[in-house]
Amino acid sequence: MDAAAAIFAVIFAILVAFAVIAAVRTVRAVKRGVDRTVTQARRTVEDTRLKARQYVQPGPGGEVAQLRLSLRTSMRATQDVLRAALPEDASLSESLALFERLSAHAHEIDDDLRKLETEPDKGRVAARLPELRERTERVTHSADSLRWAAQDRARQFADDDLSALSEQIRMETGALRHWETETEPVAGTGTAAASGAGAKPGASGGAPKASGEASAQTGAAAAGEPERAAITGRDTWRQAGYSWQKAKRPESTA
């Protein structure tokens, strides 16, 4: 009883441990989902605010919003492309590392632009804009270059794979249709045999029946067909049959 109780206790402890692990993983997954949803919501709200400010507020304020929006859009699109293509193309890991370094500069520029949004001195905002515009264009151009190169690489791989697949399918269809060449008869075989069979009549046209019967039986044997008796005017009881058939005897007239 003590051993059974100990076994049940161990099993119960294992089940409890598995339940705790499953609960912790579920909580973490839910937390990640909530964080992802909150981040996406904040991003959407911020993008909407920048778009509205870009068109509503003219001058330096609208240009600051436009620079922030273009920077965020370019960096986000490049990040999505690289992360999506990385599992299928491990060589993009170096590109993703370069993008992470570029993201540090992008965050720094975005922080500077955000500070200019609340800057009350319009002169200072106008003075800082050329430098920030130039830095933003450099970062967005680099991000766009990485994204376009990754897209071109993926498209080239897809084209190469499609070309190889098309060639394999062409070869397979040719192999499937190989029976067409195998079953084609040899040209002239049938006509030659027919002409050869009827090209040797006797000079008087009356060749002996026995010779003709022997020729027919020889041709049938050569073709692999069973030997059949020729139809003649002889009595049926004298007609030869197959080797396993008994010859018919004439009926008694007595």
C-alpha cells in the first residue's frame, strides 16, 4: 500500500507540474497577444494623428509630421519583409542585423522630430528641419534599399524554382506519353507480308491444295497461333484435330 500511495503521489505531482507549466505558457501567450494588440493600437493611433497633422497643420509642423510618418512607414515595411523572409532564406540574417543598427538611428531621428512637435519656437524648428530632413531621407533610403533587395531576391528564387518545376513537369509528361512511340506499328510490315503471301501463285493458277494448306499452317505456327485444319472437301471423320482430341470414327452401317 505504501508503494502504491507513493506512485500515485508521484503521478499526481507530475500532473500538477504539467498543469502549472501549461498555465504559465498560456498566460505568457495571452500577455504577448495583449501586448501585440496594444502596440498595434498605439501605432495605428499615432499614424492617424500624424496623417491628420500633416494635412491640417501647414508649415514646419506639418513637415515634421510628414517626416515622422515616412520614417515609420519605411522602417516598419522593411522590418516586416526581412522577418517574413528570414525563415526561408538564412542569408538574410546579416541584412536583418544591419537593419537593427539602422533602427537605432531611426529611433534617434524620430525622438528628435517628436521633440520638435512640441517646440514653441518656430524659428528653432525651421533651423533644425534641413538637418533632420537629410538624416531622415538617408535612413529611409537605406531601409528601402534593404527591402527592395530582399524582395528581388525572393522573386528571383521563385522564378528559378518555377523554371525548374516547369522543366521537370515537361520531362514527366514526355515520359507519360512514351507509350505512343512504343505502340506505333513498323511501317510497311503488314503490307509487305500481304503482298508476299499473294505474289507466288502457280503458273496455271492451280497450286496443289496440300501445298497451300501447309503454307497456311506454317505461317500460323510462326505467328504463334494454334494450328488449325484447312477447310477442304474431305470427310470430317478423317480431318485431323488437336493433339488432345480423339479422331471421330465413321458410323457403322451395319
